Amino acid sequence: MFGLFSCDIGIDLGTANTLVHVAGQGIVINEPTVVAVDRKNDRVSTIGTDAKKMLGRTPGENVAIRPMKDGVIADFQLVEVLLQTFIKKVQRYPLFLVRPRVVVGVPSGITEVEKRAVIDAVRQAGAKEVHLVHEPMAAAIGMGIPVEDPVGNMVVDIGGGTSDIAVIALSGTACNASVRVGGDEMDEAIINYLRKTYNLYVGESTAEQIKIQIGSAFPLEKELTMEVKGRDIMAGVPRTMTITSEEIREALHEPVMAIVEAVKQALAMTPPELSADILDRGVIMTGGGAQLRGLNQRISQETGLSVNVINDALTCVCKGTARILEDLDKYRPVLIASSI
């Protein structure tokens, strides 16, 4: 009876984007983790893609908020509303009839307090059962890696708020490193570089576009240029200027090196037998931040290992949470917290 009415839900609750997978349907929601609030009546006006369009453009009575910061909940109430909206959207039947089982991917560096906050938010949003799994583990399962085997696999998951590095074997994490540096820190680095170097102030959305269009972590065969519009800090008027990929690479140096150092830290803690496996198999990169041009080459240069970015880098964590739900008994050892 439960199977007829309910639908298991896998969620990648990210700082930048939230993805929702429904059993039998695949990934049905992939939207920015942004909530717009009307300050006049303190109510949520819109969520997701429409809310992201409002970032930096809202009038005084409306404000677009990102309720996740560094991979964890910054505004509990808004995350609850966001999850409730998404869960209601994908449920075939009202929540008062049947409540779904949910698996959520969370960063490796999450604290016990932060775990409880995620579980409480998902339960309040209508879930019957909530299970948490580290994002690198979920990504490995989503890629089809047999995590239960006695073979080491290194996964580097670079999201909007965090970068998680884990060496996985025997359904567990042999060692891991997590830094609260990701796509958002890269955007912030670009904003700060343009402000300090050219007295040009740009917003988050513009910085993200710069990163996507000409950002890189390794010298390109053909360097790129881009026209950027912003506000002149000294004159207070709009200004347009052309910037190069070399300049943006310089701007991104600090966050990129923070990720590289985290990878080195995880490698230094890896047992020698697993190190040999990683040498043979290489490093697998996933997450939206992994798509930065040349980041895999930069990590490869610094570590001497082969580094590959998988094709479905944005979705494999969500796919992994779905596979866990398909065989919860098999994957129970990989779960880090549960509430039933």
C-alpha cells in the first residue's frame, strides 16, 4: 500500500542549486536554492529560477535570499519552505495521506548540529523518513562505483559552498577533507579583484557569468576576453570594460589553491594500500565547480595524478541519493544519520 501511494525522494540540497529525484521519474527539479521574500507581509513570493533572476535587482520591499551558505542551512525557515514546496510539487498524493522517504546529500564537514538542522527541516517539510549521506559518497554511488569493494576511489566534489574530498572503500570513507570553498568563493574572488584592480563593482550574477565564460585554473591554448558591465566606484556611474581570462585566472588563484591543498591533505592521510589504488585509478571530479576550465589539469599538475571530470558532474550526487533509496538495506552502511 505504501509503495502504491508514496514516492521515494532523493535530494541534493546545495548552496547554489537544489536537485530532486523521484523514484520512477528521474530528476524532476533542478533549480537555484534561492527564495524571494516580500518584506511587507514577511511571506515567500517565489522560489528557485524566478527568485534567482531577482538577485541584486529587487526593489526595497522584496528581497532575494540564498538560505544555504557553505553547504549548510543559514535560514532554517526559508529552507523548510523551499523543501516543502519542492516535495509537494513532486508528490502524487497529499502529504497528509502518505509521507515520502527522503535521502539528502550533505557536505563531509557537516557538524552534528547542522545534521540535526537538515533532518528537522526535511521532516517539517513532510518527510516520513530522513537519511543523510556525504556528498562524495552519494556522487560515487551515482557514478556507479562499487563503493562496497575493498578498492580505494578518490572523489572530489566541488559545489557552490563547499569542496569535499573523500577516499572511499568498503562502504566507508577512509579519509576526507572538506573546505568551505566552492563556486560562491570563486564569484566573490572575481568581485573583489575587479573592485580592487579597476574600481569596478559587479554583482553576483555578473561574476558568475564571468567565471563560466572566461574563468580558468590553468593556462588556456587560446586566452579569452569578455566585455563586463558594472558600476564605477569612484564616479558612481555605469561603466563597461574588457577583461581577459588571464586576469580572471589570477583572481581565482586563492580559492583554486585552497581546493588543491584540500586534495593534498586528503592524499597525505590516505593509507598506502589505498594510495596505490588512487595512483592506478586516478581522481574523479564532480559538482558544478569541477567544470571550471583547467581545474582538473591544475590538480593533476600539483599532485601528479590523473584527474577526470565526469560527464554528469551536476547530477551524480542526486542520482546517488536515488540509488541508495532503491536498495536502502544494501547502502545503509554509507548513511551518516537517519530519522525514522
